[in-house]
Amino acid sequence: MAITEQDVQASEDAPSVNYLNNGYGLKSWLLTKDHKRIAVLYIISISIFFALGGLFASLVRFELMTPEGDLMSSDTYNKVFSMHGIIMVFFFLVPSIPATIGNFLVPIMVGAKDLAFPRVNLLSWYVYVVAGILGTIAVVGGGVDTGWTFYTPYSSTYSNSNVILAAMAAFMAGFSSILTGLNFVVTIHTMRAPGMTWFRLPLFVWSHYATSLIMLLGTPVIAITLVLLMLERGFGFGFFDPNLGGDPVLFQHLFWFYSHPAVYIMILPSMGVMSEMVASVARKRVFGYEFVAFSSVAIAILGFLVWGHHMFVSSQSTYAGMVFSIITFLVAVPSAIKTFNWTATLYKGSIVYDTAMFYVYGYLGLFLVGGLTGLFLSSMGLDIHLHDTYFVVAHFHYIMVGGQVMGYLGGMHFWWPKITGKMFPDIWGRVSALLVFLGFNLTFFPQFILGYMGMPRRYHVYPDEFQVLNVASSMGASILALGYLVPGAYLTWSIFKGPKAPDNPWGAKGLEWETTSPPPTFNFEETPVVTEEAYQYGPIEEH
Amino acid sequence: MADHALHHDHPHGLAHQFEDMPQQKESAVIGMWSFLITEILFFGGFFATYLIYRSYYPEAFFEGSSHLDIPLGAFNTVVLIVSSLTMAMAVHKSHEGNKRGILVYLTLTGILGLTFLVVKYFEYSAKIEYGLVPGLVWHPHGENSPQLALFYSLYFGMTGMHALHMIIGIGLLIWVFVKTAQGTYTAEYNAPVEIFGLYWHFVDIVWIFLFPLLYLLGTQGGGH
Ligand code: HEM
Ligand SMILES: [Cu+2]
């Protein structure tokens, strides 16, 4: 992408006070109410948990290199995959995009000075940190062995591990995301700049609005579920214990009532990132803007009606199963709308093969596979065969890691110049996107086959014939790990040594590109007035 | 942090991120309503659990309910309804910017809230005395014992969570009281009183559902 003279000019004229150099020292960060600084605090904290969760993933992959359980005992293995799941889901993936890129961009994109409740925003980070510390204590003090799903009776009658502590940590992490979601909903409703109508909002904001709705409506239900679980373990109340008249399956219903919508908390934000990047790399308005906007809301609503697809084999009636199965097929429609519309946006676009484009392609490919295999699983008959096998593990990793983590990394690259004011070497960005894409497929594609052949999840001893594919998967995992370490290295390098970023390095549209890089504390020198639709890129020039 | 946005005409009580008072007030109200929606879903999990087990074990639930003290429960219901009234009066006074009025009605609301908690304390003590606390002091009661325990687990879970909300409410009330006494709220700037009122009414309404579900159920007789 060519950097025009004007851009350079603009950034040199820019006021030298920005959100980063406006105050130094630990206190100016730990007591900040600036959404941009809080976003940076979140980026640092979730990176730590990503590394910790990755460590447990590596242990799982090491153990699975051989058919025997030679590296650790079954008990330890239970703990290792449980802690991998709990950390990755509650401490990394749920806050990943909303609390970082979303926190940074939502106020800027709507043209506001900050979120509606800056102190609540800071509070949400502190709640997250306390939750993280509790979680870490649970891990260090002996671990948890229930799986990230905390199913009863594994978590009530049959566990000697730190269930209450881990549940408390997940409960608090949920509270922190409720606070973030609440802030977004209010900000998007009341703080839009003059002229910023709902249908001029960038699609990133729409997807964060939908995500926030799920956070507000779903998270309290997991909270109460975990409270019931803690009461059961702590006081011997019998909500889920058949000996006391309780019903363990009720736990699964309550859990998935939240956790299925929550999987959309873990994908919708990256869809917002995609829309922004697709428009920018194709230099075109996103095809069918309204459809993409409403498909986010449709996903948020339909997502609440499908939890039973996790329970086809948990004593649910066939008719209930059929209904859940049909609605699950329906959820695929809005997701497909997005994929088609992004592709249509690229069609005849003026495509720039830079880092963002590489991540866009990677995301499209991986999300497609993840979404389509979801349709396999929503067919009741097939799911009886595939439930609790590696097929499921591969499916949700294609969405959560192939989708959301890919979107997170892509978005971090795309907005890196805005957040840090520095440019990264684009060639390395493209290399990292390729490494992630290749490593990811090598890690998780074999798991589809393993699952289809019948390898159950959550076991560390398996028949010899599964070894080849497991070794392939473990090799892929090391490439994938490299794909995550490399950006960590050159992005950090760029903070200190990278060239200064112009205000709008990609020539993209959107209010965030009209302010300086990095933005001033109150985002704009004066409140912007919006006069046009989102993504008004000029006519495409021939190359 | 340097606050260059401060102008001389900056209205009292307007936070830096807002353009004007109406925007700030609208944000506060939408924020509180959003929070209350999360609370509805939170208690919703309890109510769903209650309804499911009540339909599984109607006899045990009737029996459990008949051991609850209806007069005390009814008294507490009246206490909370009156406290909603005094809270509404406090909000009304805040619109007039009447500091003394707000303080008087907040005090009344607080006293009623504490009364509720004291009564609850006596009710809980009686249950402990009769061994009706599952997991802690539980003396088996006839053949329905396990299911009866379920009823009491729900009773303590739901009323305990409600009481916790009352305690938080009284904490917030003290904070609003102090702020009022310091003269923070005026006829123009009083959103905190109003949104605290929303919270208080919500907690009262939860009780309005708990009372019939838990206490009055037993009066239906053990039919079936
Ligand atoms: C980046 C975000 C990631 C998230 C959110 C995530 C999430 C999850 C979740 C929820 C589970 C289920 C755990 C359970 O069943 O209790 C799981 C299992 C697993 N993950 Fe990940 N994961 C991530 C990254 C990775 C990576 C990078 C690898 C490999 C290098 C990996 C390897 C595995 C394996 C092998 C299992 C299966 C454990 C088993 O059930 O036997 N994950 N992951
Ligand atoms: Cu699901």
C-alpha cells in the first residue's frame, strides 16, 4: 500500500500528545479511565493466559504422540485438558477481541470520546484480573479435572480437585464480560456522533452490539449455574444429585443455554474484524451491508434456541432433538450470508495482497470448514456417531481458533499502526498468516478423520492405528505455535524499532483512520460529524 | 490525566465523555435497565430450577412450603412494598432538588430494608433450630426427605441470593445518602438517585415472586 505524501504530512503536523504519552508510570496505567489504555491492559493480560493455555495444549499434544499413556497419569491428563479448555475459553477467547480491539475501537468508530462508563470499564479489567488470579491459584494448587464444561457429577460427586475455585474464577470472568457488554450497548445507543445513524455504523460495531447482547442475556445464566454448583459442592445442596432428588442433566441444560450462545461470543467479534478488513483490502463497500448487519443480530437471537444440539445423547426426547436439530441448521444461514457477502465483496475488488488480505483468506477457508462440519454435527443421526469424538474437537477448533484467533491476529495487525503508532514489516505479517494457516490445518484436519474413525476425546490411551494421524497433529501444533510466536516477536520489535505509522496507512475508510496514530486521549480534536455511509471507497482504478 | 476538556460552562455533574446532561442521563438509565435484564436472567436460572423440581415433586414441595412462616413472609412483603413507595418518594424529591426530602425518604427506605433483613434472620434461625437446612443441620423428615431437602435448598438459595441483593442495596443506599448529604444532587443532576431507585424496585419485585412461590404454595393443600 502506497503511503501518500499527504498522510506523512498529516502525521507530522499531528499534536504530539496522544493517549500513550499522556502520562507515564504504573499509576497512570493502573488507574486510567481511557478505553484505549484499558484495551492495552487487556491485550497484555490475555496474552499471558494465551501462553498458559498454550502450554497445557502442548502437554496434551506431547502425551498424544504415543498410544500409551506414558507421559502422565490419567488423572493428570484430565487436569491438563481441563485447564487448557478453561483458560482458553474463559480467560482468553471470550475477552479476546471485545475487550481489546473492541474496547479500543467501538468508541472511536461511533465518534465518541470514550465508552459511556469509563470507570465500569476499568472495573471490568480488575474483575478479570482477580478472576485470573483465582484461576491461577486453582491451577497451581492442584488443578481441576472436570473438563471446561464442569459437567455434574464429575464436578460434584466425583471430583477431588479445585472445582469451587475454578467455578468462582469463571463466574467472575463472566461478570467482567457482562460489564464490557453493558458498556458497549449503552455507548452504541447513546454516544454516536452527529450524523452517525445506525445504518452508517461500521459492521464491526454491529457485530459487537450483537456480541454484547449475548453477553448480557447469556452470561448471567452461566453465573447462576455455577452458583448452584458451588452451593452443591460447598453446602451439600442437592440440585444435581440424584440421591437427593436432583437431576444432573439439568446442569447440562443450564450450562449449554449459556455456552452455546457463548460460542457466538467467541466468533461474532471476529466477523466484525473481517468485514472491516475485507472492505479495506478490496477497496469496496461490503456487499449487502444490511444483510451482514442483521445476520449478526439473527445469530445472536437464534443462538439462544439451539442448546439441545449438545445433548442429543443426554436423554433428550427425539422430538426435542428434532426441533433443536432444525433450528441449528437455521443458524448456519446467517453465518453463510456473511461468508457469501465477504466473497462477493472481494469479487472485482481492487485487491491488495498485504497482511490483512492473507488473514482474510485464511479466515474464510478455516471458518468455512468449521461451519460446514457444524452441519454434520447438527444432523441427529450422524451426531450419535460423532458426539464426544475428536471430530467435535476439530470442529470447534476450526471455529474458535481458525475463526476467532485468526480474526484476532488479523485485526491486531490491521489496527496495530493505530494502537501503537508504529508499522510492522508487512512481509513478516504475511509469513505469520501462512504459518498459522498451514500449522492449523495440519493440527486439526487429522482430528476430523480420527474422530470419524471413532477416537473419543478426553482419553490419552488409544489404539495403535490412530498414531500416525496423532503424530501429524502434534507436528502441526508445533508449526502453529511458531505461527503465534513469530508475530509476538516482530510486533514487539516494531514498538521499539518500527517506523512511525501515518494516520491512515491502508487508505481505509472509517473514523478511526481520520484521527491521529495513536489517537489523542479524547480520540478526536473535535467531535466528528458524519456525512456519508460506511465504506465509501472511490471508484476502482485499473492497475 | 490532563483534563483539557474542562470548560467554564461545564455543567455540574457532567462527566467528560458526554456532550450534555440529557445524553448522560439517558446512558445511565439504559445502563441500569441493561443491568437489570442480566439480573432477571440470573434469577431466571433459579426460577427455572424451581419450576422443574416443583413439577417433579409436588407433594414434597407442598409439604416444605407448609413449614414456612406465612405471617412473617406476609409482613416482609408489606415492608418491601412500602419501601418501594418511600424509594419512589425519594426519587420524586430528587427531581425537585429537595435535599432534605431525599434524605428523609432514603432513611425510611433504609429502615424498612433493615427490618426485612432482621425478620429474615429470625426466620432462618427458626429453620436452623428445626433442622431444616440441607447439608448443614438436616434432620430427616419422613419419606419425602430427599425431595424436601431440594425444596429447602431452593428456599435458601433463592431467598439467600435475594437477601444478598438487599444487603448490596443498603450499601448503595448509604452511598447515595452520603452523596446527597454532601449536596451533590440538584434538580438538574440526580441520575444516581433515580437509577438506584430502579435497582431497589427490582429487588422488591423479585420478592413479590418469591413469596407466593415459596410460602403460599403450601396453602394449596397437598392435592393430586
Ligand atoms: C486458541 C484458542 C484455543 C481455544 C479457545 C481452545 C479451546 C479448547 C476447548 C474448549 C477444548 C475442550 C477441552 C475439554 O474438552 O475439556 C479444547 C481441547 C483441545 N485443544 Fe484447544 N483451544 C485453543 C487452542 C489450541 C491449540 C493451539 C492447540 C494445539 C496446539 C489445542 C489443542 C487441543 C487439544 C488436543 C484438545 C483436546 C483435549 C481432549 O479433549 O482430549 N488447542 N480446546
Ligand atoms: Cu452449540
